[in-house]
Amino acid sequence: MEHHKEVIKNGCHKILEGINSMSWENLDDQQVHSLVMMREIARGVVDERDRKVTKNDVITALRYSIEKMVCASRDIIHMLSRMSYEGLDDQRMHLVLRMKELAHGIVDKQPRVAITRSEILEDQVCFVDEGARDSPVVDSIKISNGDILIDEAQSMMHEDEMLDVDQVLGFENGIDEVEESLLSSCFQQFLLWPSDDCVTFEWVQDMMFILEKASQKTLPTEFCHVVQTFVVFKLIDAACNVLRKEPNCVEINCLGEDSRVIVVGDIHGQFHDLLFLLKHAGMPSENQFYVFNGNYVDEGAWGIEVFLVLLAWKVLMPHRVYLLRGNHESRYCTEQYGFKIEVQTKYGNQSEDVYNKFLECFKELPLASVIANRVYTTHGGLFRSIHAATSPSEKPKRKMTQRMDLGSLADLSQVKRSCIDAPHEGPNILLSDILWSKPSNSDGLRVNAGQKLGLWYGPDCTEAFLKQHNLKLIIRSHEGPDARAGRDDFGDMLNGYSIDHDGESGKLYTLFSAPDYPQFGGTRYNNEGAYAILKSPDFATPSFQSFKSAERPMVYPCVDFDADDMDLSQLDSSQIDIEASTSTFSGPQDAPRPEFDFESLGIYNAPSWSVQLPDGSGGSQVVQVPRAPLVEGLPLPPNIEEPHAGAYNYLFELVAGLKHMIATRETENSARVSALRSKASKRKERGHN
């Protein structure tokens, strides 16, 4: 029995430490109240109090915490007003500005208009020491409604209501779950660039953790505070210094006895699937190489996160991680399929500089790889010879049916990859071939007349290329289930890969690593992603690992839907606009929801004001039901007494809120469909295709 109590006491001590150190940003009042309640219960166990914890203890603790936070904020404001910031770099200045903004928000109890660099420099003050920069206030919530929080807490509590510590903490297994939940909420809010400009394994791990947590807890418009432009520019510069030294086709020497290579296809901004892949396949290491075949951005909400994490790995392990270019690493595609909008959303008035910085980096990416002298990987596939790429002014245009000479690795080495958009013609058209070409079941190499970029190449071309360079395998990407829909001559890509050519000299595979694709748009394929594993000593006999999509937070589309390509009759609420279903309901959303102790009636699974709705990305999101402006059935007849009157009031309010939410959702979705139909009609009138 004593051992049991000691385990509970230790667990409560960990809970106390976790709550006291965590950031409560983005928590609503009810969550804050629950955490304080948990903290007081845990403190009672640790201090071995004899009495039970009352809800009045929570009011006192809340008031004390708020007063303490306000006092600390006043001290910080006073300190900032006496210091000068000359000599601070942009990164530290940004943190100081955020600290001052947060401190004013707490003291003023209202949202603070963003403070500018010039405003703070007018105060003529001295350098903020490291202790101030790491102040808990930086990670604190803005108490814009501190009094409301306490008043609301009081309205929900009665002094005679007691909490039984033994009942709450009378089990050991739950303690670890609570501790893990608390610690997961306690994440560093800002990614700082290493002071010595040296990217380490620990820094990359921290970066992945921070970005994952930020994707769950931070609005896209706040992302610029998590990863500042200074950090983006430093990381891209460091990566470009490595990438520009690599040839168009990198040779990967991985002939160690235990070496293996992971080849990854299109990711398309699906950051959480990338994290799963890295954890599932194993992080890059001395014996584990990675080759990524391009298409890191567009179509998904986290293209920035995907590309920055991969750049960090490239800087850390330049001879173990190889990043190739895809057709979406271009100005043309990123303007059409969402990445530019993502950058604008996350970086606001700094977005043009950030976007152009990404474009500069795209131009430095190599185009292909040869692994262990056995395997060729690239994004699109094969290409014409340099001699066949003469401009129309030098040679008459070829007929579509005229045979075209196949290119070689020597031709590939002469491509000028510094073009941000693949050309339609001219001597550098090989860049278009490499990024846009697709396999065909018909022999020969011919222009893709429908797409106007890239080529079709047949099994004879694959056989000739493998034989010419003494290779055994080609792994390309570029096509997912959407590109294969309706094509019976090739695999449907629903398991993430397909054998497209199988000849005497070797095989050609297509590999796609974005499960449940696309994240936004009209048709979801519920496909699996996959990665290829090549092992020593042969490397030419791949194994493929398929995987389902990871859990994703709710996001809003960063892509302009092509109304011409959408089946508007099939649109539903999960495909239209999640924002319309979660954040634009009319009515008194901020009013406190009614509370009732159903346990007093013996009901332990009472209906909640929280409901799960589809999030538009294959998962679900917990949404708070808004209070309705009009409630049917209220006021209640005077002959209904407590506690039944409170239960009826709660249920009538909840039913009215649900009806209001459904009606609002349907109205807004209908408006969205009408807007899309109008958009499609206008595009067709303009001859858009």
C-alpha cells in the first residue's frame, strides 16, 4: 500500500512539473481551468493534504497565477524601457519585439497591436540578456480575458462541490498518459539558428519536433514567428552552398557491407507523412542513405516544413541525403498549385522575399542520381539527346511521329539546371524532359503533345538506357493515382508504386510517397504512399514499403481549386471549405456554454459541447458547438425543479446549437459551390483550360 501511494505521489509530482513548465498558448478557458484543477489536485497529493480539494482552490490559484503573470510582465516592460537594442541581429530583435508585445497584451488585458522595430529602438535601451530572452513570458498566453476567466470559473463552481483525490488518482496506469500529454504540450515556440552556424543532429531533431507541434498548435499566419525569415535564409544559403557543388547527376557510392538506400517519391507538402516515413524507415545515418525524387511542395499545406526539414538534413549529412528536383520545384507550378499561397499565408508582407529565396534554391537541386553504379533515379524519366534539342530557328520542327534519339548521362551533364521554369523549346529542353516525361507501353521516344512538356518513352528506350550505362534499375516518380486514373496499361499507384517496364536488362518503377492524395481538391484516392529500400551488395533488387497517411491537423486549402477539373455535383463539406464549417458560424460563439453535473443523476457519459467533424484532410477535428441565438423549448415551465431543470436546459441548449451549426454549415457550403460554378463558367468563357 505504501509503495502504491509513493508511485501516485511521484506521478503527481511529475504532473506538477509538467503543468508549471508548459506553454498554455491556444488553450481555451475551459482547458486552462481543467489544468489548474489538475494541478491543485496533484499539489494536494504531493503535500499530503488531509482535506479534499474544493473548486474554490482553483479560483484562488487562477487569480494568483494571473496576478503573478501581470507583475512579471510589468517588470519586463520596465526593463525593456530602460535598454537599448543597438547591435542586435534580426533574430534576437524579433524575439524582443514578440516579448514586448506579449507583455503588453498581458498587462493591458487586450490584444496588443504589433510593435515595430523602429518603435522599440526609439526607447534607446541596452541589450537584453539571455535570461530575459528565455523568460517564460515569451511562451505565455495573452491573458486578454483574465477577469472573464475567473468570473466564468466562479459561475461554474459551488463551494460545497468537492473533488475526491483518491477517486481521481486511484490508478497508476493513467499517470504516465497524463505526463506524456502534458509534456507534449510543452514545446519550444521559436526555432533559433545555431549561433556558430553549425547544424547538428540535435538541432535537426529539435526542428522536426518544433515544426510538428507548431503545425498542431499554431495558426499558419503565426508561422513566421516559429521560423523567422532570418532562419529560412540562413538554412537555404547553407543548403545552396552544398547543392551548387553537386553535378546534374550525383553518383552515390554506398558500397559498405551494411549500407542501404531509401528512395522517396513525391511528398507534396504532406509533412506529417514525411515524419512518419523518416521514423518508420529510420533516420539518415552513416549506413543509411536517402534519395528524394522531388515534388516536395504544392497540393499540401506544409510544403515549407517539408522542404526546410529536408534542407536541414542535407546540410547536416550532405553525402547521405540527396535532394533531386521535381517539376513542381518551379515558379510555374508553385503559382498554380498552392506553394506560393502557402508562403504568402505564412510570411505575410515578407512573403515575396521568402518565395524568391525558395525559387533560388529550387534551381540548385540536382536532376538525377546513380546509386552504386546500378540504379538510376530521377523525377520524370528519360530524355532526348542533346543533338535532338536544337532550337526551331536552327532546324525545322520534327513531326510528332518522327523518331527522336535517346539521351545519355553525358547529355544530362550538359543541362543548364539554373532555369526556374522548364523551357518548351531550345537547347535546354532536356530539363523539361527530365522533369516531365512519362513511360509508355509503345516503343519509341516522342513528344507528349497533350501536355506540351516532356516526352513519352517506351520499353525499348528503358532497355537501351539501362544497357548503355550498365544499369539494372530505374526508379522515377512524377505520377500518382490521379495521373494513372483511367489508364489500364499501367498500375493504378494505389499502393504507392508500380512496375512500368520489365525488360531483359532491368526494370523501371514509378514511386509515389504521398498517401491519401491529394490533400485538397475534388477527388481523394485513399491511396497508400511507398518508399523503396535498396540493400547492399546488389542494390538492384528493391523492396517496397507501403504506408497509410499519418494523422494530420485540420488545415485550410492553400491551393486554388481548378473548377474546370472538379465534379461539382460530388462536392461535400469535407471537400469545400473547412473554415466555413468551423470558424464562421453566426451567433454568440464566445458566450459560455451551460454546464450541468450529470453525475448527480447517475449519468457518467453525458453529451458534450465538443463534436468530431471531418477536417478535409482525411482525419477529424474536435469542434466546439456554438450557442444558438434562439433556443426552442426555453424558458422551462416553473413546475420543473432542480436538478432536472438544469439537465433540460443543458440539453435544449445543446440541441439548438447543433441545429444552428448544421444549418450554417449547409448555407455556407451552398454559397461555396455556387461560387465555384460561377468561377468555372467564367473560365470557360475565357477559353481557360
